[in-house]
Amino acid sequence: MVKRKLKGSKKTLSALGMGCFGLGGPFMRSDGSNLAYGKVNDKESIDTIHKAIELGINLFDTADIYGVGRSEKVLGTALKGYRDDIVIATKFGSVFEEGNPLTKDGKKTSPQYIHSALEASMRRLQTDFIDIYQLHSSQHDPDDSKKVQIILEELVEEGLIGGYGWSTDDPERMEIFAKGKNCNSVQFAMNITLHNFPMIQLCEKTNLIGLIRSPLASGILTGKYNEHTSIANDHMLAGVDFSQERYKKITIKLQKLKEILKEDDRTLIQGQLGYLLAASETIIPIPGAKTVEQIEENAGTLEFGPLSLNMVNEINELFADV
């Protein structure tokens, strides 16, 4: 099974993680728009996490704001008895009130706030140590990020976190952050329609792990949706118009992609995750899962491994215009 090394840690990471955004259930932006994948059942979520561990996944990515604390709570409950072998990545910086589904605007990164956010996350996660602690503010002011980094280095020295990273798609911002002694990761978006090769080059140059969010474009690339799909109002994709020409084109191309992947007997999702694994040995896709069936399909990618170069080139050609 393909593995990854995390700088500054004795733990070996699975080459595929599990994103826990969806496990938080419904919550909203300050304007009332949804930030969720519909309703969720905590028992089913815990079963899904346990199945992930059984199948060899040991990296779980969450954030304090996911479900305004609920995702961390569910993950903490599920990981009882497993913690020593698990890598937890969580995030800070978003402003919210635990349990209040309506989040607030802005970011907070003062030393006092970071310490209180970390304490709250550890309480919800039922742990006294966070493996990867990430700044959750993609376009954060570079000067302030240097101040944030000083606090994070102190937290490493105090033994509260193993290392830190930044959830950002900006390689220039991240290159400055990556100079920190205990910076070990960056989280950025990438999928078959969205590339960020400069960030991959930075990961390879600075020995960072790249946590790949949106590997399936928030579900758009799963093949489940088309112009006739009706999406519940509590789902974050409810506002997407799948009758637009771009989405019609993607739907057609996903059908063609299925034909390409038949050569390896991979599913559509396994093929796209294998595509990402082929991009670099430094990256770890973190697709979300809400059910045992979903995590079983995701984890099947680890048995196949990366796609061949020929197949990667076919996919690049197929999706070049979207």
C-alpha cells in the first residue's frame, strides 16, 4: 500500500485521507447560504471512520468550523482507542459560536484566539495533541501569517501540535510559510479540472505534504448530478445550475472517462483519485465520505495505486477545455 512521510513525525501516513467536512452536518455562512452536504447521522459517521481505519486510512482532516464543532466531536468519539496510530489534521481561524449553525464573517488569528481555538479543538477531539494544525484562511495577509507562524512554532515547542500548515491555493504565500522549521503541510484544491502544479513543486522542494481538498470538485465530478438533478436545499450544491453549458460538458466527459477507466477496472471516483496520486508522491487526496459504502470505494484507490502516465495524459486531453 502506498504511504507518505510527514516531516517531523514518526507516523507514516496513508496516501489517501478522509475529509470530515460532511460529518458536521448543516451549517451556514453569515448570509444564510448552506455549507453542508445535507443531513448526517452521527452513528453512521462513526461507522464510516472505523471502516476507513480498517481499510488502512489513518489521516483524517477536519476543521473547528465544520458543523460549528460537530465534525470534530464526532471524529473525537470515533477515534477512542485508535488515537496513537491516527494523524489528525484540523484548522483554525474561522469565527463561529459552537452549536450555532450561523457562522460569522472574518478571521481571528491573535495569539489569544489561536490558543483558545486549539484548546477547544482538543476538547472536542478528545486529545491532547494535534498532528497538523492549519491556518484556515486562504488569502490571509502575508505579514500577519508570519506572526501566526511564530505562535504555531511555540505550540510545537510546547508539545501541543506536531507541526502546522496552511489551507491556501496561493504558492507565493505558502512559500514564505514553508520556511518555518515545523511547517509540514499545505492544503489546496486540485482535481481533473483544476491544477496547481506550482504548489506541487513547492511541496517537493520543501518536503511538505500536500493535502488535496476538492479532489472531486465538491461532488460535481462524482457523476451523480446532471441538468435533471434535484438537490435538497440543505446541500451546498443546491445553488449550482447543472443545466449550464460547462456542467453539461463535464457530464459528457465523465461518461467518456468511465470508458477510459474500464481498462483498469476502476470506478469513476477511484480513477480520479488515482489521477491525483500520479501527480506527486508528496500529495494526499482527502475526499469526503459520509457512509461506509463511500469510504470503501474511496479506499479501493489504495489497492490500485496511481494511474499510468498514458492514462493521465488521456484524461488531461479529455478535460483540457474545462
